[in-house]
Amino acid sequence: MKKTPPEDRKPPKRTLSRWQSLKRLTLIVVMGGSLLCTLTAAVVIGIYSHLAKDYDLTKLGQMPERTIVMDYKGEILGRMHGENRIIVPLSEVSPWFVKALLAREDSRFYSHSGIDYKGVARATVRNVKEMRVVQGASTLTMQLARNSYPDLDDRSLHRKLVEMMLARRIEKACSKEQIIEHYVNRIFYGPGIYGVQRASQVYFGKHASQLNLSEAAMIAGIIRSPVRFSPFRNYEGALKERDTVLQRMVETKVITPEEELAARYADIALHAQPVFLSQGGYALDTVRRDLDLILEQQEIEDGGLQVFTTLNKELQDAAEASVEKRLTAVEKQRGFQHPKKADFDKTWDGTLEITSTPYLQGALMMLDNETGGILAVVGGRDYRHSKYNRATQGERQIGSTVKPFVYAAGVSAGFMPGTLINDAPIQPGEIDGADPNWSPQNSDNKFLGMATVTDGLVRSRNTMTVRLGNYAGLDRVIGLLTNAGFNQPAERTPQIFIGNLGGNPRQLTSAISIFPNQGLRRRPFLIDRIIDKAGNIIYQTPVLEAEVITPSVAHLMRHILAQVLDRGTAAALRSTYGFKEPGGGKTGTTNDYKDAWFAGYTDRLSCGVWVGLDKPQTIVEEGYGGTLALPIWADVMKKAIALGYKTEIPKVTLPLSRVTLCRVSSQLATDGCGHARTAYEEALPYDLVPQNFCAEHQGYAAPPPQRMQQPSRSGLFDRIRRWFR
């Protein structure tokens, strides 16, 4: 039997069939796997592309930035709220920085459409080789997406896929320049520093457009770890990052080796600005508190608003300077025994904020009478030491500055400027609601006898004020005080008539303004208007006013209070401090010289000043309001006059009637008043002219003078009180 050579033998059919089947199966698996991967990728891309559509791309350019606070002329006073960022257009960013940024973060930025597939492949190989994540593949656009939407700030695969699809969507919607502009303004550059403009200012004290190559490379280098490589914390580390960026710029051919060498050896000087500009100051603190009441929480967090205040920066600076200058002078007086601010400065560690300073303090408020707008506010001598705002938060006894309101209540009740009141010791039981043993003294420990209402206020006589307040009635006086802006007193006692009432410069200044304002109180306010990023006015303060006293009563009170400046307790304003403008005001001093006040006005302005210690103590012997607070008032008001705060158009005057009155009854005088020598002439607004003739002197001689000196409980003043009831 002939055998077939082995090489001529054919494999069995079954063996060939199995091999073909294996090849076919492999092909099917590969093709199926590829198809499955393709389908899976398509599904993933579809799903995550759909998820990416949920993000509002307009938010790319909506970045929280600091709210700008300005004075009435638009001069910047400071910034607050939002993030420490100033948005600038790309045209105002140094080209060196843009080149450094792209070389470091995304050298193929202009050649990809949101995802750098080469970078993804390179990072994948590197990470597999190292068996850990050591390199990312985020493009500039992906970083922008991640930093623009808080929910993308995690390391999950889900987040990365959304970020990639969102980057593709951003690339389709925005130009490359827009993407870079959003990126450089949004990114975090260090603790409390957002955006290249603030980074440039904080680190180098210059605008972002002025960055040179070396500075630009340093800022670009710290982006990946701005806390670790902050030039302030780790200068050597920041230099290494700069050099890395410069080398990368050479590799990507955006600079020459010669430029790299020059930049590497260039001197870098850190001309640092504070991270937060103009954070301190009592004026800004007051603005911040008002904004917290006006704005919604989201508006506060977003920031980026323009807040126009009523403040005048020149007046604000002058007020702060005067408070410091005048109180420093007081500290040098013989007999001043308290710690001095200069000594406290030497021992203060620069970080500890205290609630109560040991040195002499002062506070001031100035208002524009025409609107109620606050022109200047000083809450203390140093905001760094204490944030307690004594101008708006304090509550100290206001002393004799309460007297104009007591006298206004008396005039409203029918008393006239020439009416006689007894300046004599208060008798037991004479004053309604008072302790029988209460007998206040005058500051000079003297008594003048019978004196006019005008003299009682001009010379600040306590006993006369108490009697007048008693006749006007405690309820009337308290009602006038609360309508004028003071809080309801904790205790309703006649001691309120001579200053046992808590108040602060804001309240007192607002209250004193009723006299130049024809009896109207215009609500004090600090924020004029607020403008959003789009230029829309989202808030504007209206002028709100209410009548506290009639124009006629205000007219008479202005006549009296003017004499306080000319011949009364504030006469030094004219003779010593050279203040010549027409106006009025009142000094105030509390027991044992613990508080010194002066509140006064011109037609255009009202201003109140307080001087004292945070823990009430005697400031200095004979530390009257006229010696401690008045000089500050004079400085600031003279500055205001120099800046043009005058009434250009004379205010309308009331029609007056000249009548003859009785000094005893405040009624129209009779022949009997003339015989008793109590008749005098007065020019009164028509609605204050009495309608009745004096019933005290009906054609017969008046009682002997001694009877007028010491009226009894059932004597002269009881009769006056019955007449007005």
C-alpha cells in the first residue's frame, strides 16, 4: 500500500474548521468590543454633553468682586463684601502674563477645542507608569469650567467627564480671548486674592498691565499652589516656580533664551499692598452696617456693587484729624491723669482688639440739613484698637445739650423768650414726680434770681430748666425728644430735664437739626444709592422728614440758640476759634466732667461732638463741653464752610408781628403790666401771638418784687401752670 508523504497530507477538515472559527470568534469579539466601546463612549458623551447643557454659561463672567464704596463725588473710600477681586479686560493685562500662563498651563490652548487629547494620552501613560495620579490633563478651558461652578470642585470621574464636555461647550460659545479673560480674572492667586489685577497689586504694587516678564512668570508659577508658593511665605519657592515657567516659555518658543536669561536674573522687589484695601475706619464700618440692613445676603456675597454714600472725604479726613489733634492736646494738659493714646500705641501688639480703650476718646457726626445725609462720622480715635463706634452705638448722658429741647417744649406750651423764671434752689415737692430731696445745682453753684427764658438757656441754668420742664410737662418733653430722634428713656424722671438721658452723636446731631430745618427732622442716612454691575440703580434713599416742632417755635429757638454762640457757654467759638458764620448750638457737660458735648448748626449743616473715656471717669477738672468738644466742632465746621457748605439762597422767613407781652404771664401786656414794669416788646410769628391779655396785672400794681423772688407752691408759677392747662 502506497503511503502519502507527510508534507502532502492535508489537515483534517475538523482542525481547519476550528481554527477558522477561532479567528472568526476573535474578530467578532474585537469588533463587538470596539462597537460596544464606541456605543458606550457615544452614550457617555451624549449623557455628559446633556448634563453640560444645564450650566449657565453667562456665569463665566459673573464673578464675586469687592463692592466699591465712594463718597458723594465718586472718590473711592474703600471696598467690602464679595471676593477680593478687581475685574479687568484682557487688554489691560500684560502680554507677558498671558504668554507665561499659557506656557505653564496649556501650551496647545489655541489648537484644541476644550480637550487636549495629546495631553490626556500623555497623562494616562504617566499615571499608569507611576501607578498613581501624578499628572493631570486639564486645559485652561477645563480649569475655567471647574472654577466657575462650585459643584465641579471634586476629584471624581463624574466631575471630570462633565468638566470635559462643558469645556467643549465653552469653546463653542466663547472666543479664545474671552476664555483667557474669564480665567485670569477668576483664578485664586493666594489667600484672599482673586484675579490677576489684585495679585499684581498685592505682590508688586502695580497694575496688571505693568507686569514685566519676570513678575508675570512668578504669578503664573504660583497658580497651581498659591498658598504654598506665595512670595510672602516662600520667596525661594516662588522663584523656583518662576524659573520653571521661564524654561517652559523657552521650550514653547514664546520667548528667546536671551529673554529667559534676563528675566531669570532680574531683580524682583515685592512692593506689597494690603490684601484688603481700606477695611478699617468707622465711616466704612457704618456703611457696612447699613448695607447689611439694605441688601439681601446673596447681594452681599456677590459684591461688585457701587455704593455712593453721602460722605465728603475731605470733611471726613478733617474730622478724624481734628479729633486726634485736639484730644492729643488735652492729654498734654496739666492735671490729665489717664493713659495717653501714644503710650498705648507703644504697648499694643497690633493684633488684639479691645472693647474699651483706656485713653481719651471722641466721636463726631455731621449732617447736611437739606437732606439728612451724613457728611462725616468719627466713631473713635483708632479703628484698629476698637471697632466700637461711639458715634452710632454709644449711649452716654447728654448733659445740658438736652436743654434746647426742654426749652422748645416750654415755648410750645406758651412760654416766650422774655418770660421770667426763677433761678433759685428747687423747693421740696416743687417738681412733679421728683424725689422730695432732689435739688440740682447750677454749674457755677450760684443762683441769679428771676431771669428770662432766653437767659436760662444761654447761661445754661439748671434750676430754671427744671422749672420750665416741669411746667411744660414731662410727657411733652419726652415726646419731643423721641420725635427728635432719641430713644425712649429707661426711667421717666424730671432728671431728664437736665441731661439724665442716654444718647450718641448721631441722635443728638439729628435732633439739633430741627432748629435750622424749620422744625423738621430729616432722617439721617449714609447710603445715597447703590448701583449693580449692569449700571442699574437697585436702591436709593429717599429724604424722609417729619415735623417735631412748628416752624414758629423753631424760629424762636434759633433766636435764643444764636445767643449761646455770641454770649453764652459757647462764646469761645467766636472769640477764640474765629467761627463767624450765623448759627446756634449748645454745650453739655455731665456730672464730675465725665462727658463733654457740643451740638450746633448753621443753616446748611448740623454737627455733634462728644469727648470722654469709654469707662466714665472725670476727664479733667473743669473739662466742660465748651473747652473739650467745642474746638473739634469749630475745626470741622470751618473746613466745611471753606468747602462751600453755605446756604446760597436765603431761607423763607416767617411773617412776624411786634407785640407787647408780659414777662410774668407770657400773655399780651395790659397797662397793669406796664405799671409793674413787666411789659416788653417781642417780634413773634403770627401763630404764637397770645390770644389773651394778662390776667395777672389787670390795671393794678404788681406785687412787690420780693414776692417774685421766692414763689411758694401755690404762688406765681402754679398760676402760670393753671393758665396753660
